[in-house]
Amino acid sequence: MKGAAKEICGIVSDNQKLKEDGSDEKIAGKVQGKIGQVEKVLGN
């Protein structure tokens, strides 16, 4: 949620860096979630 909030703040304030940081954090969170799902399936 933190990444999405940063991304929205960047859009509203017209701050490209904040928008990009938020987008990066959002993507990183999704990747981390998928890694957790894979580890759960593999039993690690």
C-alpha cells in the first residue's frame, strides 16, 4: 500500500520522482509476494 500511496501523491503533486519511487515500491512488493507464494508451494 505504501508504494501505491507514494505513486498517487507523485501524480497529484506532479512530482515525477515520487511517482516513480512509488511505482518501483509497488512492483517490488508484488514480486516479494509472488516469491512468498512460490516458497510456500515448495515448502521452504
